[in-house]
Amino acid sequence: MLFPLGSPTGPRTCLELDTTGDALPRVLWAGLASDGTPGAGGIPRVPHGPGMPLLGEHAHARYTRPHLRGHRLGAEPGTAGRAWTTRFVTDGIEATDTRLRITAADPAAGLSLLLELESVPGGSLRGRATVTNDDPAPYVVDGLEVVLPVEDRLVEVLDLTGRHERERSPQRHDLTDGLWLREGRGGRPGLDAASLVVVGTPGFSFTRGDVVGVHVAWSGNSVLRVERDAASGTTVGGGEHLMPGEVVLGQGESYASPWVFFGAADDGLDGLAASWHAWQRSLPAHPGTQPVVLNVWEAVYFDHDLARLQSIADRAAAVGVELFVLDDGWFRHRRDDTAGLGDWWVDETVWPEGLTPLIEHVRGLGMQFGLWFEPEMVHPDSDLFREHPDWILSAGPHRMPREHRQQQVLDLTRPEVFDFLLERVSAILTAHPVDYVKWDHNRDLLEAGSGARDGAPAAHEQAVAFHRLLDALRTAFPDVAWESCASGGGRIDFSVLERVQRVWTSDMTDALARQEIQRWSTQLVAPEYLGAHVSSTTSHTTGRTLPIDFRGATALFGSFGIEWDLTRADEAELTALAGWVERYRRFRGLLHSGRVVRPESTDPAVLLHGVVAPDRSEALLAHVQLDESAHNRGVSVQVPGLDPGAAYRLRWEGPVSRTAVSMSAPLPEAGPTAGVEVTGRVLAERGFWMPRRRPETVTLVHLERTAPRAQ
């Protein structure tokens, strides 16, 4: 059978399954199908070898890493280790156009299995596996992963890595025999998270090559895997990384893996990104529109003064800001980052009249109001910790984890901790008209055991409790928008995107560094989720001084915001900033609905990126001159995704400054300034020419369709 069963409206990821016999269905082929059948021209591919069972088991002569790993505990010493190998037999298959459910059992092992596959909007697949213990003896789950085979011609591997203020940096290598694993053990995806793994044809790029990508939709520990075996070929997949003894199932209890997303594309990384962005845009929680945000963190840090904040709000409203966010420092004892976390009451010494005067001022200017929280953390220097030192995650009562940022992590798996946080955050949101919450998480989980379980690992249940707490607050306050922040971009995954309207991409606000961070963040996340702020003239994070136009153009392609003390900006800067706010509002619909394109640049000093409208009626392209070029040839900007037979008019969108142009020849008559019309086919195959620019400049070109496609 072919799954999905229904006729596609566009390219989508499909599986060819052999469901004969009583063993689990075998995957004969997995990849991109453009017309409902796998293979070019609608011709099914010839199955390679015996195929791979949907759950790889040792019993079927697979010597690779089993997809389910676990064992049963015995009542007597020395009897652990039973049911360590399984041989599931299918007892039911339910299939609809977009959903496949397979149930199976292994009576000898005392286990039942549910495998689920779904075709999601955008054309990707997601899969999940659930194991149930049917035996009276406990069963320990060591790992349960969702894995699919890929073709032998996919021989290069790409994933991401990073650090604080340099998240999502790409790395790639050749695929070789053996097992490749990326494990996340910090209790959240992490600043160094792999985020995804992509396998592709040699030299695949943003616009070229066949690729298959995998992402684990989970906010806790995770694992991504690529494995090639001399006998059975290459597989890719992932799941949750479980700590020892973390999941022990009693009779009738189940463990479900996270959803694992698989996407295939034949037009490189941009095609894969488009598939995942389309799914995100189908979510109920997807933001209808993203307001212009001003966050005061880099403006005031912990120095909260009502008059100063009101002055910043006055200038924010004047340049067109729509949402004013009060960041860290408003709650009790919070004069720096060494104390106060956990004490979620408005600090009466700083705010003697509460937050109401500031909120009323902000709302009186026509802006919404947002507030920062970090609910999962606690400082030892806090009233909460002094009263409840046992409320933190730790491996035992006499073993406190090493501090980071003078913080410890609250144990959300304890009902009393969960209830306390729900009550405290709810109390603040009930007492004040808050439109937006920035939810932070500023340290990894270390030795994350629960005192409620005698110090046993609790990272899995902590992630479950985080989702449950956020869901409870979303239900109680349906009009509040939520932002996920974790030391910047440390908790960005598809399960979070199902719950929030925005993520903080990185604590790096330097626009030059942000170019690469945002470029690779959009590989996973649609740009409207990615907070991108215009920071002060001289960056607080790097000390680099950058022009306002470079900073504005960088922020334009995300969820546009400002991170700047506007009382220190001069009139020229405020005028320029207001212009970028106006431009963002004008192009917001296009930027937050279109397909992200990242054309290849022949000049390593130049990045090219943009957005093409869903109906192909327009596009906005950015030419980013990072540094001085080694030559004077400029670059040709190819624009994929336009209507080949339609005509497009090109024009400079800005900023355009003749004094900022360094080139060997004047702009050509056929260039964007001439307003010439060019077909979509020519733009895709030849592109338009851009001259060499000065370093640290961004030039925008707007393309508009002027004539319908020729018949």
C-alpha cells in the first residue's frame, strides 16, 4: 500500500508499505511523491531488498540499534532483563487518507504496540510509537524511536549546533557505515541543539538536491539518529532520550514517544523548510499577525523606574510600536540576576503603586502590554527557596545540583510546585491586563531527579509538566499571546510551536551576527515566529556599531521588534526607525505567509534571501553585503518560485544610498531602478544583477507581477 492514501494537492512525503503477513508492515520505500505515487513520472520505485519493518527488531535479523529498547524487572534478584527482545505481530491496521494506525502485540514479551503515522499540512509525515505493558511485572523503557529508511543516494548529512548567542550553526559530513547519534541531555532542546538532521544527495543546498529531514517535536531530552548498515542500508529517525529508569511501566501503563517529523523535498533545504512552515501556519495557535514589539531589557535591564519607562513608551508609540514588553526585574527582590526568582509578586519597593500606572500609560498610548516570567527557575536567595528547599530538581536530599546563573530548577512534577506556579502566574495575569507573556528558561537541567521519586530522573515528567502548565495557562487566559525564550533560542521545537505565538531566536541582537542565526533558524521555524529586534547603535552583545538601515533590514524578515533605549536615540535615528516600522507593517502579510527562499550567492561576502508570495504575485529579496568582496563582479540574484510565464516589475525597495554603493560600473539600465519587466522564468534561471555594495549594507528589491501567465 502507499501512504498517504489520498490524492495529494502537491508534493508530499510518502511511504510504500508491504502489509502482507502478520509481522509489522515493511517500509519498501520512503521519499517524495509529487503525484501520489513514489517515483518520477508516477512510476513506482522498485523495492530495494526486503524492506524495513516499521519497528526495527532484533528478531527479524536486524543487528542495528533497535527502535524499542527495554527490559522487564523480575521479582527475584537476578531475574531482570526479560522481554529485552520483541517480535510483534500485527493485529489491526486502520487507514484513512491522511492517518495510519497499526496495532500489534507480543504476548511472549507481555507488550502491546501502537504505531501512528499522519500526513500533515505542507506534505510532511509525522510518526509516533506507543508501547503498553500487559504483564504484571514492571517494564523499563530505555528508548523508543521512530525510524524510516532512505535511499542509498542520500549520502551527505547536515545538522545544527551552536552556543549562547550563536545558535543553529550548520555542520555537515559524509554519511558512512555505522551509527551517528546526536543526543540532547539538558532537559530542553538546548543552545547547542541539533534541531534537525537532513540527509541528501551530494552537494545539496538551499535550492538544489533531494533531501529528507527529521525533527523530534519535544521540549525535553531528545535523540536524532542516522544509521547505515552494510546489509540493510540507511535509516533516519529520532525520539526522546530517556535517562536510566526514567520510564517504568506498571501493568496497563503506556509510554508514547514524541511526534517525529519527516519531510522530503527535491528542491533542497528551501523545499523542506516550506513544508514545515506550511504545517506551522495550519496550527490553531499560529499568530494571525505579529505586532511590532518593544522589549525594554537592553534599554533598562533591572533599573526599573516608572518615569523612564513611560518616556521610552512615549517614543515607542511615536515610531509605531504596537506591543510594549516589560522584561525581567519587576518582581520581589529582583535588583540583579542573583536573587528573586520564585517570588512572583510585584516588588512594592520599586513599584509602590504596582504595575498599573505603567500599564495604563502604555495602553493609553494605544499599545498592548507584555510581561516577562521565568516560572520554572528559583534562586537560593529567594523567599520561596528558603521556605521550600526541597522543591528543586535534584538527585537526592543531600545533593544539590551545581548552580548556573545562581539558579536551580523547580520540580514541576510535584503537584504542590505545579499548583504554586499556576496560582502565582494566574494571579498576576488576573490582576493586570496583560496581553503577552515572555516565558524564559535560563539554564539546562543538571542532575534532574525528583525528591518525590527518591531522586530518580525526572526530565521526561518535567517536560510533560511544562507543557501541561503552559496549556493550563493558555486555557485560563485565551487572549494572552505567549513567547518561548530559553537563554535565547534554547527551547525551540515543534511541540512548543503548537502552544506559542513567538520564540526568542537568540540573545544575540547584533544584526551582523543575526544574519546567519536567522538564516538557519528559518530552516526549522517560519519567520513570523522568530523574534528579531533592532538593537541600539552599538551592540550590547558584541560592541559592534552598525547602521540603522542594516539593523532594520535584518529585523524586517522576522517578527519585528526593538531592543533599544529610545530616549537615547536622536531624531534622525527615530525617523529612520519609524520608516522601518512602516515598511514592516506594509510587507507583514507577505513576509509572514510566503515561501522563504535563500538563493545561492557566488560571492562569499554576500548572503541572499527573501520571501515569495503564496500566489506568486510578488516577492521581496534582500542582498546582504556582510564584508568587503574580493572582486567587482557583483552577483546575479536568482529568484525561485515565481510564475515562469508571468511578467514581473522590479524596483528598489530600499534603503538606496548612492554614497553607500561601491561598484565598478553604473547600475545597468535593465536593473531594478529602471522598473523593467522580466519573466519569472528569466528571474529563476538568470536572475537580476546586483553590484558590489559596501560592507554591512542590505539592499531590498521588490518584485511585483504585472501581467498574467501567457496561455
